[in-house]
Amino acid sequence: MDWPWQPAYPLPMAKPFTLRERWFDVSLAEFEAFLHDYPRPLETRPPLQQKANYREWVDASMGAWPGNAVGKSWKRGACLGYQIRLDLVLKVSAQERWSCQWCD
């Protein structure tokens, strides 16, 4: 039954994926390189000694959680996933553009 005060089409969702947009999917090799090259020490939650399907790497100098998480990894069945914060990926790609050996 249609009501006279309802719009004909549903209203658009307001930014449905804002939290998802903060993260960039990467391969295992890219994720390991990111962790190796990160300039400050990172804390792992939960610790690496503890068995977990989901893990975050946090930088304590960036404030409180969840704003200080810089990397994530997870396992669901046989699927593995790795993500890096999008703003950190953009900084790295901008630096690589300026240090390009073919651009000089």
C-alpha cells in the first residue's frame, strides 16, 4: 500500500561506506613492506603470540584507537585480507612520484 506522504523512490543512503573508504586493499607482500618500512614502532593488537583471525597494527603516537590503526589483516576460512590506511598509501605514492628515477 502506498502512502500519500512517502516518496516514490527510497531516499539515498547518507555516505554508506565512509569507514570502508579509509582503507586500501593490498597484497601480503605490499603489507609486509609497509610494516617493515613504517618509520615508527607499531603495536599489534592482539599480540602476535595470541592466535587471532583479525589483527590491527596501531601507532601510539597518532592518538587513541580507532584513529591510530594503520594496518589490518584478517582470515576468514581460506581467505586472507590486508589493508593499509588510505591516507598513508597516498603519502607513500606521492613521495614515490617525486623520487621517480625516470622523472629526473
